[in-house]
Amino acid sequence: MARLVNVSYRVAIPKKGMSAGGLAVGLAESLKASRGLWFGWSGHTVAEPSGKAEVSEIGGVTYATVDLATADHGPFYAGFSNATLWPLLHYRLGLMEFDRAAFAAYRRVNAALAEALMPLLRPDDLVWVHDYQLMTLGAELRQRGFAGRIGFFLHVPFPPRDIWVSLPQGAVLLEALLECDLVGFQTETDRGNFFHGAARMLGLQTEGNALIVKGRRVATGAFPIGIDAGGFARTAVRAATGKPVRQMRESLGDRALIIGADRLDYSKGLINRFRGFDHLLRSNPAQRRRVTYLQVAARSRVEVAQYRTLRRELDQLAGRINGEHADFDWMPLRYMTRDVPRTTLAGFFRIARVGLVTPMRDGMNLVAKEFVAAQDPADPGVLILSQFAGAAMELREALLVNPHDAEEIAEALGVALAMPLDERKARWEAMMARVREVTAASWGKAFLERLTAA
Ligand code: ADP
């Protein structure tokens, strides 16, 4: 068995009392079994990094992290990664900023990471690079002579060619990605956009799902990511009797709970979601005073201007909605801009009548799957899901909406709140079967099997 070398911007070094995130869960088995290595940024910036990784071993897995140059980190992360690539990859050209200096910093950071990783690599390692921050890292490893297998997985969407070409270095990034042996995506849509875009922009021949680059085959594939559904369901059951969830239930009285939980990010469609709720209260007076909508929006990327603007807009909109509709004993919208412990969130999902997940565009959206997993089989809630979330490819029995249309969101809320138990059960059972089928672990395995064969 080849050793797995996992490379991502952030490294999830296991800590006591901390539950592991999706990536860590998905790769745990393969990392352990192959006595693997997880490499990435240490979380620290310094004026002049040594370029030497700090290495530790926990439970048979080696963790290696490096510091990055302070001067490069801002333009790399807040700049090219999150003010250029993130909006572009989410089809939001209007929000994309561009700056050559930021791109140069992005390349330097990818090169510095590759340089620090090289001495730790063995020729037969299986290298798996993750996500949009590290698109040129594989090519940097090749330049330094690494000839083993490299896979790349994009956790976010990939747009059609006509959007991608807006990026002045679009072709350069495609060429860099094609130094890998396998390029993976969340959905067939994303894979197809990349595959046809690259073939056309670079004039490449294709063979099945592979692109032929100077006689070399580069495989592409769709590998939808999942969650540990059984584990999340157990967490939700346990949390439902815990204090925060009991308090929440009491505070609701007999009102139905609508829940949303997202990072505070413009890709999540929060503005239109609030407008949709506002519209429900206006257009459906029977629902007034009978619902409470809780939105937890964890603050994210506060160093990027667009995120600060979004936060101001949401603050204003939430204030206006409550100002207009609230009563002295009823607050229709509860809006929190912070993290909620995962367990508590699972419990909130379980007691909610409606899960409202309406991103404008999303690679997968794990909240949708978590909401399904958390439901009580005897009395499941209804999932309202954007047709532009990767999860919509699998969760066909959700109420699928176009997130651009706030009135459609309002209509779906009306339907969800009135849905009879039989229909809720039928829809939930079909979705739960699928959420159980594709887990974080099966995702990791599927990608690595394909990479091994590449
Ligand atoms: P993204 O990766 O773009 O943030 P996902 O929906 O795929 O979106 O994953 C988000 C993860 O973060 C989920 O596991 C979800 O439970 C968690 N999460 C989202 N909002 C919050 C919040 N306010 N507090 C705590 N966890 C959150």
C-alpha cells in the first residue's frame, strides 16, 4: 500500500475534546492504514520563514506544518484565494477582484509549500492536494522532480469556460492542474465544466473522461463528499435532550422552527433567504406568530471586504424584518453571527420543522446532509434546498428552489410548513437512504482508489 500524503491549506491536527471535521473523518482510515502524512500551513506567519516543516506523529499519522511569509499570506489568502478565485469559482464575476501582485503571492506560497514538502516525500507516495488555495502546488512538485502520483480535489464548484476565461491566468491554472494525474470534483456538472473548458482553452484531445496532455492521460472524475450520517444522527438524538435544545424548545412555545446554519458568505444566499422569509410573513398571514426562523451565520473571512459588506447588509435586513413583523412576545427572526457547538446545532436541526439551505452556488453543502441525518424518523422536518447546491444532485426529494427568487423561497416555506406527516416521511426516507450511502469515508476511498489506478 502506497503512503498517502495529504496536502491542504489547513491541517487538522487531532486535539483532545475536539471533534474532527469532514476532511479529517474522510481521510482518517487511509492515513492510518498507510501510516500517512498530512502536510500544510502551521497557522503562523513570520517575516522570514525557515521553509522547514515542523513534524509530529499522533496515532501513527505524521503531521507536518510550515510557517508562511507574513508579506505573502494576505495577498495569497484574502487576496487571490478569496477575493479572486472564490467568487470566480462560485460564478460571481461581479464580486471578483483582480491584482497581478496577489497572483504572484499565490504562486510563491504554493511554491514555498512544495519546497518544504519535497524533502518529506518518497518516490512512491500517493499525493492528494486539496482545494482552490493550492491549485499550482502539484505543478511546483513536478518542477522539483516529484514523479509519483498526484491527485487534486476541488471542494467548491468549477464554472463554465466563459466565466473561467475572465481570469487572466485561467489557462495557467488549468495547465498547472493538468500536471496532476487525477482532478476530482463534487459533481458531474463541475467535472464537465472543467473538462470541456480545459479541452477547448488548451486545445487538448480527450479519451473518455481523461484529457490527453503531451501524451499523458489526466483523469477527471466526480466524487461527491458525504458525512458520517449515523454518527451525526446519534449526536442529534443525544443533543435533543440536552440543556440548550430544551431551552430552545421552551422558548419556541408551539411555534414551528425554521433553521439555517451557514458560514457568513455571499455564496450562501442569506440576503435572499431573509427576503424569502419576509415575503412569507407578508403573503401568508396565517403563518405570522406561528413560526420562528433561527439563522446561525458563523463569521468568516472578515479580512475580505465583500464579507464585511455582506454582514452590514444582513444586520440591516434582519433589523428591518424584526422591526416590521415582531410583536412584544414574538421575534420572527433570530439571527446570530457566531459558531454554535456542533452538538447543539445537531439538536436544533432535529427539532426544526424546516431546514432552509439556499446557497446561490455551493460545491456540495454539508449542512443539507446534516439536516437530513439529524431528523426524527417518526416526525421528520422538511428540507428546502437550492437547486444550485451540489447536494441537490443527490437530494432530489427536498423542496428544490431557485435561490434567486425570494418569492419561490416563500412559497416553498408555505408548502413545507403545511406538509402532511406521510409526505414528510416519504421524502425524508428517500433522502436519508442516500445520505447514508455516500459518507466522508466512502468519498475518500473512492478518490484514492481512482488515484491509485491512475
Ligand atoms: P462550507 O464548507 O462552505 O462552510 P458546508 O455546508 O459544506 O459549507 O459545511 C459547513 C460546516 O460547518 C457544516 O459541518 C456545518 O455544520 C458547520 N456550520 C455551519 N454553520 C455553523 C455555525 N454557525 N456554527 C457551527 N458550525 C457551523
